Amino acid sequence: MKTNELRAMSVADLQKELGEKVREQFNLRMHQSTGQMSHFDQFSKVRKDIARIKTLLNEKANAGDAA
């Protein structure tokens, strides 16, 4: 996902998206371990999406503390 799309989401939506991405990461790890993985670049994309979401959640939490 693009960062601009994520910035428009609420905290609850970001947490839901984070849960989905973590589950997707788990499924990709299982596919990789069983040798069923066809798109090896997908794992790094999901990891980067998780990092983006966590960063935005942290930014929103810090902005709430500063206000």
C-alpha cells in the first residue's frame, strides 16, 4: 500500500490492516517452508507494509500525546 493511502486511515483501520498483513506474512512463511511459494518478492513487500503501518501508528500515537 502507498503511504498516502495509509495516512488517510484511522487508527482502528490501521490496526485491522496490520493484523491482516501479519496473518499474510505468516501464510507466506508457511508457503515458503513447504516449498509452495511462487512469488518470493511478496515476502519483502509484506514486511515493508508492516513497517509502514507500525510507523504510522507510532506517529499517530505520538501526535496524540503532543496535543
